[in-house]
Amino acid sequence: MSFDSLAARALDTATARGADYADIRFEDVRSERIEARNGIVATLADTTSRGYGIRALVDGAWGFAASSDLTGAGLDRAAARAVAIARAGAAIARNRAGAPPPRAYTDVFATPVLRDPREIPLGDRVKLLLDAEKALHVSPQISVGRAWMDLWSTHKAFYSSIGSRIEQKLRQTGSGIEAMAVGDGDVQTRTFPGDIGLYKAGGWEIIEQARLGENAPRIAEEAVALLSAPQCPSGTFDIILGGSQVSLQIHESCGHPAELDRVMGWEANFSGVSFLEIAQLGKLKYGSDIVNILIDNTLPEGLATVGYDDEGSKSMTSDIIRNGVLVGYEMSNDTARAIGRESNACVRAQNWEYVPMIRMCNLNLLPGNTPFENLFDDVKDGVYMESNRSWSIDDHRLNFQFGCEIGWEVKNGKRGRMLKNPTYAGMTPKFWNSCDAIGDENSWVAWGTPNCGKGEPMQTGRTAQCASPARFRKVRVGVGYDG
Amino acid sequence: MDSRNRESLASRVLGLSNADQTEVMVWSGNDALTRFTHNMVHQNVAAEDTSVRVRAVIGKRTGVATTNVLDDEALRDTVLRAIEMAKLAPEDPGLPRLPAGGSFKAPEGAYVRQTVEATPRTRAEMCDAIFKTAEERGYWCAGFVTTSTGGATIVNSSGARASFDSTDSGVNVKMNAADSTGFAEAYDNDVSNLDAHAVGVTSARKAQESADPQGVDPGEWTVILEPAAFGELFTYLTDHFSAQSFDEGSSFLSDGLGKTYLGENVTISDDYAHPLNPGMPFDFEGQPTQRLALVENGVAKDIVTDSYWANKLQRSNTGHALPAPNAYGPQASHVVVSPGSKPAAQLIAETKRGLLITRFWYIRTVDQKKAIVTGMTRDGTFLIEDGEVTRGVRNMRFNQSIIGALRRCEFGNALHRTGGYSYSLIVPAAKIDGFTFSSGTEF
């Protein structure tokens, strides 16, 4: 459906009520979730949600009101509510923080899709998951098998009082499997691909990339083997992290601290602040010389790839860490203006109900030049870890502790026996400065994170951190199990 | 949408279905939140929505479809989508009939007119009181004031009919001084019971008293966890009371009920009617929720079920379903940890050397079965020496089994409501011996 006339009415109402600037974002969202669990379909759900969010700026203060009422009266009411909210904030404002975006766009964007998932009969989609889940039950010790699939499509239309009209049709797809083994008073879990499944922008081709069925027996056998595997030792070791774990490491220790709203204290009471202070821009040696991290919201298959963000800014690439040095942030219009820059289009809302906020979007660690198998070279005594199980980091994003589902000892350059409960801990800059090898482009994957939590009210964001496996020297290992 | 309109809508949708069994859930919400930082509002939002969820059952097959488009065509299409999905779903031999519901009584104080009528100006005035507290001290504050109204109606073809409306409100403040921070919170179904100024003052006092924090060595410490800290820790245990995790072996109770797992002073219940947080008296299948003793004096007494898990384990349905079917199983969502006999101040006074902790951050499970979790202290961590709170200390990371902690704990005699984005609990302050910290920070 076209939202043109509805948008005009809402923007006219907001302006008539006193808004200095207003925009409206319509979304028509369809989500399908299928989950097979222990031989049955635990979830088979098809959800549609349609609505809009209006931002209004009054005397430098923002108000936001969202509604699913698409009638003229409903639009008028929501627009008036957004203005009233902005005015209430302006009444107690100590200074003017908000300003309209610098430019308007008229454009359309659609996610490239090789095959529409809904061309695949629902029965076939369910069967794919049931077969993959069944293949996980390699032993009576597999207490829980799971296989899941998410298909998301969003028709989004953005209009602003300075003339933007942007229409986007976005598709995102993901799937995964998980096996939980129980025995000897222990519980061990293995997940594939990565620790959350494979989530990307695209269609059925993303499901095919995941190759759930052919990997299910191996994953389940590893879960069972972990029950009797030796405990990962505690101490200081060289470690090699699998690609999905490097992705998580980027997400938590670079993606979040580089959010400029966090740096400026906008998330202080909840998500926290950041050690990447503005005074450190261009100076802080965040990582070793081979660490290059950039935003690329145009990346094919990147889960956060869009044409325009939810403030109407055009997607682009932008450096965050160049040769190990902090050079940029993830920014919105207001935060970028505060440091004399322009937005790099990193603003997203969970859906129409939520106010847009800064997200890390696609944040990628550029591949190095080391083939995966050569990452083990020169490691005398180390641990290789795969697939995140536990993640925690302080509210400045410095002190972290992560755990993985599985590890292997590395002795004299060779991968050895399996280890259970591997964990590692450190301080962010010291850790990234210890990175001395990054896997090459053959091991580089656009790992998507479909469930990033931030903001109040809490919003779930979809981000990606493209990464290869990487090697880090002299890291504290075994924390949490060393007592 | 009020309960009468929700019930009318739900009945109309139920009438559109020719499935063997049908459940219709209608929920509506109107939520507002004013968020601030650096003593000014930076995010000020409100959202309203009404959605309809249809669960269609054909034989032993289930399909679910949801929409928030409420015209006749969309509702009819939603029912058809649920039926089509059910026809294509494989059979689940363990699927019971939809529950028939039953009588229930909404708890007093769940729905409060003053909260419904709160305006953006109401929230702004509460924020302004907090800003002034910060400015008087040369601090800056971050936090929010929120008010919300919600309602749920569930009807099904087995005869269940249930509606409930509630309100909620909250104040959350982190006060920031030169080298220290302090946190305080308050929640109530009635916004007029919230004293935003007092919350601001408490957070400011904590920031002031934790100034110039000094590092202490990691290792085992006696800790006094204020309710916000204890609640955040405890929420990582609530899934263990689910019949699903109990049966599948991932719960610490999986060795069986009737056994002693925790200290004999530990009693845990699930009580939707607790006056500090009166909640929904039925679950998302329309089944009346039982008020349950989960642990009594350290002994496991019960687990929570829904219709599926009650049937599977041949136990009674306790009315703790999430929207079904789902992969998570039933959940205890109104947990209350019984208080002890001493004021929290006395627990501190009886501590030779320990740490007073206001709040935790980013707790995550390290080992599910052993309930080992890791996380950080945050926004007000203090040293206790000879029964006195003497100074602020730098934040630290802990690694601790919650079960182990609940075997060597003592509770304060007052209950508080504490909450986060995914939980609301009623807990006392807790004193725990041998709480393990593994590393520190520079702040």
C-alpha cells in the first residue's frame, strides 16, 4: 500500500501543532518463525504488524509517538501526541539538543533476494527443520534438539517535513540448530552455525548456506563428547577464536563502545558508557596494527544492510578502527553534529513502535592474510575456542569475560584433545593489542546478530559483525572454573 | 482498548474459526517513557497498539498467526493463516486439549486510574525534580520515568474466558559524580506512590558516599546485596523452576523435588497477587494461576507448569503458560523470596569486613546446571569494615554459583520490588558469605 497521503496528513498535523521538524516512518512487517524441538514443531507462527512512528521536534526537544491506528483521526492523534511529548521535554530543557537532519532524499531500496523463501512450500520448510533436528539425536544423552528458522520481511516508508520520501523493502533470513547433552551431572550444548545460527539479509539462499542437516550429527556428537571431555585449564595461554566468537568479541568490545550515544552518556543508566572517549579520537591505540574495523551498511548479505537508516540518512562505509587506532564512531544526526561530523547512517529502530537510536549495524573486522590452518602455527601451548556460550562486559566496555561451547588444546602448532567449558577474560584494549594474526578472506563470514539489546524501552536490534578467526597472545583462560 | 472491546473482538475472531479448537488472545498496550541524561530529556516516547493472536488446533496439529490490523478482512485472513499452518504442521502426540480456564480474582491495586491519566507533563515534572537534585550537587543524572497501561483477554473454544487490565510505573536514576556513581529505583502500579525526588536523593547519596573509590583485592568476600543487586542475580535462577528445564535435565532441581538444595532459611514462592506487584491472575492460555511455594526452607516443593507440561509430566496445571506453543516452557514470572528477621542495616552492622553492593550489571550464565553466573558490580559499591560502611570501592567482576550463594545467605526483613527490562521480582536484601570475585576495574 502507498503511505503518501497518510504521511502528508500526519506531517501537516505535526507542523500545525508547532513542530519545527517532523518525520514519520511506516512499517508493514511480516515475521515467520518455525522451531522444531525434540521431534515436534514447538513454534509455527506467522505474525503481521503494521504501524508508524512519528518524531516531532519542538524547541530542540524530540517527542515520539507510535500507533497502529492508520485512520486519519488516528494519525492526527499520534502526531499531536508526539508534539505534546516534545513540548513537555522542551519545558524542562536546559539546552537545545535536537536539530533537523541536514538533507532530504527521495529513493527506493530493496534487499537483493535470489529466492523468495515463501516460494518454498511451508511443508518443505517444516520438513527441513524436522529432519535436521532428528539428525541431532545421535545418543540418548541428547536431551534436547532444536532447529529453527526465521523469515522477516519489512516494507518501510519514511517521510519528513523537509521533503524525504524513502521506500525500502527489506528481507532478512536466519536458521540454526542446537543440541543439548545431559549426563554425569553435567549439561553441554552445541549450536551451529556459530552460537545463534546464520542470519543475513537475503532469502532462501541464506537457509541453504547454513547446511543444517549435514552438520547436525557432528554438532550433536560434540555435545555428547563434551560431557566427558577434560576441563579447560586455567592460566595464561595463547588463544585462537573461531570466526563467530571473534564476531561476538567485536560486537561487545568494539561495536557497543563505539556507539556515540553511549560515549555521550545517553545510555548511562542502562547499557552504560564507553572508554572510547571523544578526546581519544585519533589517538587511542585500540588494537594492534593489523586490526581494522569499519562500518559497511552497504555490504551484500549484511544483516543490517539497508539503503537508508531510520533517520533518513544514506548508507555508507565508515572507519572506526584504522591500523589499530580509534578514528570514528557509529553516529546519528544529533550525536554527529555534537562532534562536528555528519551521521554515518547507523540509526535503527526495532520496528515502527520504537524510537530510532544508534546501532552498530554491519561492523566488520577486515580479514588478514593468514589461512585459518596457519593460525595454529607458532602456538606452543594454547586453546582454540568456538561458538559463544556466555558473554559479559562491564558498563564501560573494558573488563570482559566470555565463554565458549567448545575448545581444543593447541600444542606445538597442532590442535589436540577437546576441552569443555573454555572461558577467557581480559581488558579490551590490551586484548585487541595482543591480536597478532587474523584469518584471510576465505574464512571471513558475515555473522549476523539478530538479538542485540539496547535502550529503554528495550529494543532488539539486528546487527552483523563480519569476521575471520583470529589469534591473541597471553590471555587469561579458565576464569569461572578456576576455584 | 478496554476489556469490553477486547472481549468483543476476541469473541468475534473466535467465531470466524472452524478449526477443531481455537484460542484467541487480544492484548493492548499504551506505554510511555521519558528518558534523560545530563539533566535533560533526550528520548521521550509513547506507543499504543492492539494485537490479536490466533492459535488453531486441528487434531494434534497447531498453527499460530498474529496481526495488529483489526479490520474484518485482516482478522479473517489471520484465522485462515493459523488454520493453514495447523494443517501443514506435523502431529504432536502429546498435545492436550485447550484448558477450560476457571474462576480467578484480579488482585487489588493492579489497575490504577492515576497511572492511566499520567501525561507527558506528569513525567517531565518528575524528571525535573531529579534534575534539580543533581544540579544542587554538581552532578549529572541519567535514567527514566515511565507509565504504562496494558490489558489482555484470552478466550478459547474450551470455554476459557479471561480478561485483565493493569498499570505500571517506574523511576530509575543513575547519578554521576566526578569519579563515582549511584543508583536507585522505584516501581509501583500507582504512579502517585512514586517519589521521584526521593529516588534522586538516594542515588545522589550513593554517588557522594562512593566518591574516590579504591581498589580491593578480588577473592572471596562477604557481600550485602541490596534488593536491586540480589534481584538481578536471582532472575538467572527463575527458569530452573520451569517444568521444561526440570524434565530436560538443565535445572538444578532436576534430581527431584522434596530434596534440600538451598539453605534452610530460603523460601521462594510465585505469587501474582503480592501487594508490591499485583499481576495477571491467569496465564496466556487463560488458566488461573496458582500461588505456589517453590522452595520451603531450602527444600524443593514445586515447579510451574502449563497445559502441555502438566499433561506430559502428569502434574496439575499451575497456570504459568507463556503464549503457546513456545520453545521456552512455562515460567515463574511473579517470584517472591521470603524475607529474614533482621533489618538490612543490622546485616551490615554484623559484618566484620565485606562489600555492600547496590547493583549488578551484565550477568550471564557461565554454567547452566550449576547455576554459575558472572557479572559486574555497578553504581555504588562500598567497603564494610567493623560493621560500618567506610568508603567506595572500584567495581569488580564476580563468578558465583547462585545455588552455592543461597546455601550460605541471610536475608533482610523488608521486601522490595526490583526490575529490569525482562523481569520483576520481590526480594529482600541478602547477605552472602564467600561470594567470589575474579577481577577488578579502574573505575
